[in-house]
Amino acid sequence: MKLTDAPIQRKLMSVIILSCAVVVLLMSAAFILFEYYSFKKSLEGQISTLAETIAYNSSAAIIFDSPQEANDILNALSAEKRIVAASLYDAEGKLFAKYPIDLPNISLPVKPGVKGFRFIAGHLEVFRPVVQKDATVGTLYIKSNMEAMYIQLKKYMMLAAWLFCCSLFVAYLLSRSLTKTISQPILALEQTAKMISDKRDYSVRAVKFGKDEVGALTDAFNNMLTRIEVQNAEITSFNIKLEQKVRERTNELESANIYLKQQNDFVETILDSSAHIIAVLDKDLRFNSLNRKGEELYHTKKEKVIGKSYLDVFPESINSPAHLDIQRALRGEYVHNTVSRSAVIDGYFENYFIPLKLGEEVYGVLILSHDITDIMEANEKLKELNNELEKSNRDLEQFAFIASHDLQEPLRKIHIFNDMLAENFHDEQNMRKYQAKIDQSARRMQDLIMDVLNFSRISKSEEAFTQNDLNLIIENLKNDFELLITEKDATISYEPLPVIPGIALQLSQLFSNLISNSLKYNDKKPAINIATHFLTREETKANKKLNPAIRYVQIIFSDNGIGFETKYSEQIFTIFQRLHGKQAYSGTGIGLALCRKIVENHQGIITAEGQVGVGATFTIILPMGNL
Amino acid sequence: MRTGISYIILFNRGLKKACAVFFVLFLFNAQFSQAQTSSEYQVKAVFLYNFTRFVDWPATSFESGNSPFIIGILGNDPFGTYIDETVNGENAAGHPILIRRYKTVKDIDHCHILFINSTDAELIKPMLAELKEKKVLTVSDANSFASLGGIIGFYMENNKIRMQINAGAAKAASLNISSKLLGVAKIL
């Protein structure tokens, strides 16, 4: 245990005992040191006196060269037990006499040393000159042991140790009883404080022992307790009041909460009842709310999108018009977009992007989307109908043209030849000639009327589709054209062709017209080739006129005929549009128009390419059915 | 031993002088003294000088504070110049030491130490009688010189010069011999 954590009584006792120990130790040390030095001084004095006497007495022995006498003088030292060795040196420093007489020379100094005392290895050594009437005649050396001093010092130390132990014991006994007068009041005070803090009973008071500082502390402590008691009472009553107030406030808040919830529910009901999508995004495009209509149309749940970014929920909408509009709105602009195709679902919307502001700062955007898909579809249908109407209008115009021109021409011829017939009444030969002309014109007129009838019938056809083997159709046509083919020495080659859905008669007519054209408009031996190719999905997608959900077959019909200039590639499909004079090639000008009509009737496409004198290529794309 | 004693004499002089004297001694010893003076007499010369330190003469034996201390040699001089060199510049209790040489007892007027160079007891006895009143420290090589009434007699023992002292004669001559000197001598 650290001293700082020890009880006060122990601290006090420790301080007293420690002080006592230090004092006794210091005193003992001082005493022993003093003893040591005084002993040394006294030994020096004694040895000095002894040396004086011996040196005085030994001068004659040295001067008159009597070692015997010198040894005798030194031998007088035997009375002093402390002297362990002594010697005399003559004026030259040579050993002259020694004590004890049997001491080996090596244990004595070889030469006299410097005059004076020195302590060496527990011994006191002294050199002293031997003087006779002012003349130094030799040197005396005495060596004394100091054992006696050490024994004495040991005794003192033992005494000091005893004194130390006794004084510590006495100090312990005294401090134990004396420190109680200091520690007891403090302990009592501590006990009281502990009792108060444990039981929280502030009515307890500490007992006062005396008028010292602890007494004053006890008084102060008791005063503090009184004040705490008073304050406690105040706090308690204040607490009760506070609790009352909190209860009241809680009630108020609860009713306010109920009202707010009602309001909220009301607003939510309104939003959810709306026929429009209503959504609120914050500055970082996170959904703050989404109404029921939004959930319905986006096939999601409010809980799934709230707090998430619009771009994370609908990644396909990145950089869509709606995304750009939201960004504009977040810059504070009111955006109204009357029609916009949704990037997320298949539909059209009229969108409002309304910035939500707090002061000048935009904190979000309110999105109102009105689903106008139905209107747009109706519009689309209307447009289609309109187109059809326009087309039939054009057809009607063309009919009018036929009426005014093509049909009139044979009629006019009949009229003219009839006049000429009347004038040449007598000339039988001419009459027959004119009759033949009239007949020819009438037949041509009949052909024209037949073709026009065919054409108009096709446009009104509602016949059901059947599966048709194109190979069979081509073979039949080859039979039909057998005479012409033989006459022109023509070849028709084709690779195996597919079976396609359609109206048998129309498909037969389509290829009949094409083959007839190729055989007709040709100066050389006609060579016709029919190839097929199933469109891949990518090829289908690349052609905007095709439906990507349907499989198509491409039929390439090419010949080596007279061809046409590329600029007429669209014009040739127009009814009664003929590029060549009737004189060169016979024809009604309805054939290719009929072809286009048939292909369109089958939801297909027909295009033509040509090069004058080289040939023409017709590309027909027809649907094979759903993928 | 000779040089050792020389050092004893010179010990309390400065090192310079000691060196100089040593040098001088060395030269003379080598060329004259050693040739003329035996080592025995060299030691005895130093002993004579050293007696001045262990014997107290009565103040009445000096005329004044700086009157000389005289060492006399009676008869043939065995020391040669060695003894002069030994005492040269020395003093005894402030009195400069002088060497005097005497042919007969009659020549002696006043001296403090007298070396009697004679071994003949019959000759010595009357000399001693003559000197009785003179407070002179008599010294001699003669056998049983102390017994004859002389104060210090040299004799040889284990090849060493030893002394025999007649304490009575000394007292009669009013001389106070140091107990330390007595300690190293034979007392009669």
C-alpha cells in the first residue's frame, strides 16, 4: 500500500518513527565518527610520545655504532602491545636496529619515509628523525595496529544498533497512543461522512472532539450538512413542481402530435389519391417521398426507395431528359415538360419539376408526373389513321390521273380510229386495220381496268394468312411464263426458299409481277436470281421500319435487265409511273405499285436498286412470325 | 663507516656544503688521510668530536660565550689532518672547535677534550694527576685507561671500537656525561 493511501494514524506513526529513526541514525553516525577521529588523534598522541622517547634515547646508540644498545632500546616497546613493529635507520638510511628482533627485514620499510603519521591498512605508521643536539643522526619507524580502535568502534556500533531498535520501539509505543488524539476525530468525521454518503441521510451530525482544526472542520461539515438538508428539501419540492409541468407539457405535446399525425395522414391520403406520380427528392437526389401512383407505375414500394438516390433506384435514368430536368429544378428553375418518354417504364408523361426552397436556397425538388401514355397512344393511332387516309387520298388522286390520262388514252384512240373508220367506209383493207386498232385499244383498256380492279382489291383485302412454300410458288410461275421464257431464252435460278406466312394469291402475284418485269424489260437473255437471308436480331434492330420482336426473311430478287437510274428507285413503285415509252416496252404501270401494296399488306418492306444497262435488284423483307 | 660518520657530522649543514665537504674529504682521504691515517683513528677522531654532544662541561671552563672549544692531542698525532677536517667549522654549544697538539703535559694550559696518545700506564698516571684539576675529558687507547683514572678509554671488541667510562673520574672533573653515552659504554 502506498503511503498516500494509508490511514492517517499510520501516516502519523510512520512520520514519527521515521523521524526518530533518522535522528538516532544521524546522532549515532556523528558519535561514531567523532569517536573514530578522537581515537585516531589520541593514538597519534600516544605513539608520538613513545616515538619521541625512543628517538631521544637511541641517538647515542646510532652515533657510537651500537646496534646492541639500539635493539635494547627498541625492545622497551614490548610493554606496549599495540606496537607490532619498529626500526631505526642510521644517517645514511640503512636499517640499524629493529623490533621485534626476529622480525624479517622485508616486513619493514627498506628506507626511512617522510616524517609524520599515516594510516595504512588498519595500521598507524610513523617516521620520526633521531636528533642529537640539533643534528639529525637517524630515523625511527614505528608501526602500531589499530585493532583496539576497531574493537571499540564495533562496540559503539552495537550500542548504536541497540539504541536504534529501542528508540524505534519506544517511538512506536508513544506514537500509537499519541497519534490517536489526532486521528480519532478525523476517523470519526470520516465515518460520519461515509454513513451519510451510503445512507443519504443528511440529518446525521458529526461529533466534535476539540477546538482544533479538526473541530473547526467538523463544525463546517455539520453546517454544510444543514445547508444540504435545506437545499434537498427545496430541490424535492422543485422536482415535484417540475414533474407536474413535464406531465402537463407531455399531454399538450401528445394532443399536438395526434393533430399533426392526422394532418400528415390527410396529406398522405391526398397524395396517394392523386392520379399523378408525386415524388420529392432532396438536394442529393434522394427520395423523400413517393405516392401510391408512383409505387404502382414504377412497380416498387415506398419503403424501398425512401432515402435512396433516384439514380441508384433507376440507373437507366442517368442523363435522361427527366434527370436533366431535375438538375435544372435543383438550380431553382421551374420546369414544365409537356411530353417526355420515360426512361424507366414504357410510357409518356407530362412532367412538372418544382424547386422546393427555404428562403433562397433550394433544398429539394417536387416532381409531378401526369401519365399521358393513353393519350399519346390515341394520338399515335390517330396519326396512323391520318397517314392511311392521306395514302388512300393519294391513291384516289392517282385514280383520278388514270381516269384523266391512261384510261383516256385508249378511249381517245378508239374514238380516233372510229372516226377514221367512218371516213374510210369503202376501203376494206383500211377498215380492218382500224378495227384491229380499236380492238387493241379496247383490250388494253380492259387490261388497265383489270389491273386497277386487282390493285383496289388488294388494298381492301382482309384474307387470313396461311403458310406458303415459296419454292412451289416460283415453280408454278415458271410454268405460267414457260412460253416467254422459251422465247427469250431466259433462266431463273434460286436457292431453296423458306415457307412464309401470307396470302397465297398475293405472294404469287408479287413474284409474278417481278418475273414479268424482268423478262419484259430486257434486251439480252434474261437471267433471274432469287436469294434469301434470315435477318439477325442486330440487322432487324438497325432497320427502324422493322419490329425488333419479329423474325424477318430477306429475299433478294435480281436480274440483268435494262435497269434504271438510282434516282428513280422510289418513283418506280408509284402507280402508273412508267419510265419508258409504251413503244419500247409494253406495260400498264401498275405492276410495281401492286408489289409494294402486297408487301406492305404483309407488314414487309420492298426496296429497289438499279444500274442502267446492268440490271435491277429488289430487296423484299417479309415477317416470319414472332421470335 | 668512515663516510657514514662524516655524514653524521655534516647532516645539519646545507646540501651544498655537504657536497663540497664530501668532495674535499674524498680528495684528501684519497691522497693524504687514507695514506697517513688508519680507519681506526678516523673513527676515533669522529668519536672525539661526538663527545662534545654527550658531555656537558661546566660554564666556568669557558672564558666567554664564544671562546673556543679545544680538543687537544698529547704526544704523537695519530689522526693527521683528518681530525682538523672533521671539526672544521663545527662548534660545541656555540663554541668553535679548535684542535691543539701538545708535546708534554706542561704545554697544556687549557683544553676540554684531551686525547693522550700513549699506552704506557707509568707515563699516563702522572699526566692524569697533573690534569686532575683542569676539568678535561681525558681519552686514550691505553689499556685500562679508565682504571688508571682516565675518563674514557677506547678498546676493541668484535672488531668494533668500544668505550669504557670512569664515571667517578668524570664527576671529579665536574663533567656531566649523558646517560645515553653511558648506555653505549662500559661503566667502571
